[in-house]
Amino acid sequence: MNSHVWGDGMKLRNRLKSIRHKYEMNQEQFAEFLGILSATYNQYETQRRQPNLIVAIQIAEKLRCDLPDIFYI
């Protein structure tokens, strides 16, 4: 399965960069805050890789947001 799609082959997009800017953190700091590797976070933010549903939920919980506030199709 392609790591860039969820469900019916639709590409998942995200608002991670704009959220990170609101926190006034660089990618490395934000990745540490989220509890993920900075290289992995970079791939999420640049949309070269998508988190699986469990990781997406964990990110949303850490940011105290609903999934649609971060990830969308």
C-alpha cells in the first residue's frame, strides 16, 4: 500500500507546518514535542510520507486538536 494514501486512494494532506509555526518551533523541536523522529516529522510536513491512523491520532491528541483540524483530503 502506498504510504501517501488512506482509504480509497485519496491523498491525505496536512496543516502541520502552519500549526508548528503557531507553536514557534523549528521542525526538530516540534518533532520532539510530538514524540517522533525529526526525519519522520519532516517527511510528514513535506507530505513525502503520511502517518498511519494511530500516529495521526497521537499527533492530534498531543496538539489537543481533532483529526480534521490537522489532516484532510
